[in-house]
Amino acid sequence: MNTVSQEGLLDWAGPILQGALTTLEIAVLAYAIGLMLGLVGASARLSPWAPLRGLATAYSTAVRAVPELLLIILLYYAGSQALTALTNAMGLPGQIAINGFVTAVGVLAFVQGAYMTEVLRGAILAIPKGQLEAADAFGFSTWARFHRIVIPAMLPNALPGMSNLWLILIKDTALISVIGFSELFFTIQQAAASTRAHFLFYAAAGVIYLLMTLTSTALFARLERYVRRGQPISEEA
Amino acid sequence: MTSSLHVTPSASDTLAVEARHLVKRYGDLEVLRDVSLEVPEGSVTSIIGASGSGKSTLLRCLNLLERPNLGELAIADEAIRFDRNPQGDVVGLDRRQLQRLRAKVSMVFQQFNLWPHFTVLGNVTEAPMRVKGLSRRRANALAEHYLERVGMADKRDSYPAYLSGGQQQRVAIARALAMEPRLLLFDEPTSALDPERVSEVLSVIRGLADEGRTMVLVTHEMAFARDVSDQVIFLDRGVVGVAGTPHDVFEDSDHERCRHFVAPAV
């Protein structure tokens, strides 16, 4: 259908690559923050202190229960309205719009954190008790025990789930297009609408997402081999 | 010493462990009922008894992996500061003191409990570096020394999963020694091993006893306990049934269940 329109895939290559890059930036940042939230969330879920446990349970339950699309729209519109009301109340006139990139990273990280909390919690619970007991018996501080024993011991259990979450996250960045932020999917929509070469551009989008996920699957496989370095081959299969 | 226990005179009269009237309950089950124990510096104490007699629980109270409900405990001349409620029940511990004391008391576990993500060398250097703040160079030198001592130096770069049980336990002993502890605790160190692997671990432990290290062992190896111990404690349903020299416990006891228990070894 290229012949019908004035512009084709090549004219859009620049914006599309730019969009793909933005998508990756959003995903990497959201994943990193989500991982931190997940570590805190999982530790809180396993805390002996009931209020902390309750808070973390509420977070992971509520966030996982609500569609992400709804959360994105809620945070974007409700967030900017609330901020506008706040600044107006302080005597500053005008509208406040939340930056699309910040919204995208914020919402996706918040959602990732909830799922990550559950993945990491399960992985921590699967650590043989004796390994933690040995750390306790040698007088490890809470922090030394956490980052030297708990994290490396739970990673082999956690990585398959973490890799899943990363793949879902890459695809979820497409949801950000609803607030008009030009990541990959939004750019593709623009291109498809403008050239009317719908199939071509959506297929190109599919290929780009596929390339991203295939590359990261390979990276995760390498990472998993590394964190399982102390385990016999038979368990790798 | 104002001890009621018949302990052979040892190199020193300071006590590595002094436990008074320890009580440990799990719900309604009273596992330890009023157990007192003294371990002089430089002596070897074996705790024997039937399963369920509370011997592992007693050992685990000595580094507070189990927190006693009642009683007093001093490790290396330092009284443990328990938080108590008005009735005297132990409800908490001073975490800082606990970490400091645990650095002086090393434990060897029945299931070895090596960290699978570290190499043999990493397992041995980890606690000296993280807990005692040793440099990697010093920790490595210490680890090489003790791995040599237990005959595992050639496996320093292997991961624990690739070693036999006996080899893993010897690494675990090197890991405990590298902390240069005042007190070594052994919780049934040979019970998880294949029979043909038991002797390699026992001979390492025997060597440590000969060096005059302070040790408390929970063991089912009666002949071994009789051979290496200065003091043997027969624990019976949560109380000390008989305590004394190996001779007192193995040959000269009028405690019927103790005589019955040690009979196969005599």
C-alpha cells in the first residue's frame, strides 16, 4: 500500500527508532524501581511486625487487582488535577500537567513492584532454612545477611519469575500510549494513521517488540546460568 | 569453680559456658527442664541422650539459635542480657550483644549448611570478612590455613554441591575455625554422613580436641564421645540425667536409663 501514500516506512524509521528507545528507557527504569519496591515489599511481607506486613499485603493485593490501564489513567489525570488544585490553593494560578515519561515510569514501576513483591517473597521462602541459620550463627548483621546470603540464595528461585515480569513490562509500555506519550506504540499508531499502511507499521511494531524480548530472554538465560553457578548441571535443565 | 559437675581439671579455670536453670518450651512441650551446665575453657564436653531428650536444643541455646524461656547464660565470661517480663520469662535479646557473642562461638551443623553460591574458599572467608571486618587478603590467608588443616585446600575453588558430605562437613569445620572462636559447637556433625565418610570428619574433630580447643558436641558416636571428652552429659527427657567424666557416665553410672543407653558402647 506504500504507493498510495506519500511517505513510507523509511520516512518513519527515525521516529519509530526514537519511540523504541523511549520504550526501552521506560521499561528499564520502571523495572529497576519495581525491583527495589519488590525487595522492600517482600521483606515487609515477611516481617515479624504485623502493621508492616499488612501494608505490604494491601499494596500487592490492591495493585494486582486493578487493571494497569486504569491505574495509568488514574495517576495521569487524577494526579495532574490534584497537583493543579494544590498549587491553585497555594495561590499559584494555572494548570499542571504531569510529565508523560515520569507518569509512565512511575505507574509501571508501582505495578511491577507489586508483582515483584510476590515473586521475591516466594523465592525467599524457598531458601533452605539452614543457610540463613548459618548466617545467624556466625553473627551476621541484618544487612550482611540480606545482601550476602538472602539475595544470592533466592535469585536462582526468583529469576524465572523476574524474567517473566520483564517481558510483560516491555509489552505493558504500550499502554502508556493512552496518555499521548510517544513511546514505540504511540509512534506506530501515528505512522499507521498518517500513511494508512496499517498492516506494515503494526507488523513492524511486532518485529521490534519481538527483537527486544528475544534479546532480553537471552540475557536472562545468561544471568540465570551465573546465579546457578554453584548448582550441579542437572538442575539447570 | 563451685561446680556440682565432676569436671576433670583443665588448663584454665575460666568458663567458656555457664548455663543456669535453662528452660525451653515449645508451646506446652517442655524440651529443657532446668538444665545447668559448665564448660571450662580448653575442655571437650559431649552431650548424649536419646532423640527427643533435648540435646540439640540445649546446644542451640548456647549460641541463642534457640532462645531459652527461663534461666541464665554466660558465654566467654559475658552474661547474656535477656529482656525479661516481670515474671522473669525471657522475651527478647540485645541484638548487638548477640552478634558480638556469636562471633566468638562457631557452630558446625548436622546438615553442613554451607552457602551454595560461594566457593569453598568463599564460604570460609565470608564470616571473617563480614563479621570481623578482616581484609580479603587476611581472610584468604586464614582460610587457606584452616582448609589445609581439614585437608580441603585443593578444593578451594569448588562449589559445595560438587563435594561429598564428608568433604562439605570438613569445609564447614574450616569455616567455623576461621572465626578463631572461643567455643566450637558441633550439632551431630556426622549424623548426615554416609558411614564410610564418618571417620574422616571424626579424625578432624579429634585433632581439634587434642589441640585443647573448647568444644561442645552433640553426638551419637558413643565410642568417640567417650574417647575425646573431658565431660559427658547424659540428657534425659529435658534434664541432666548423669554428668561427669566419661568413666562416670559410661562405666560407673547408677542411672538406669543412662546405663541402658550407653550399654552398646561399653
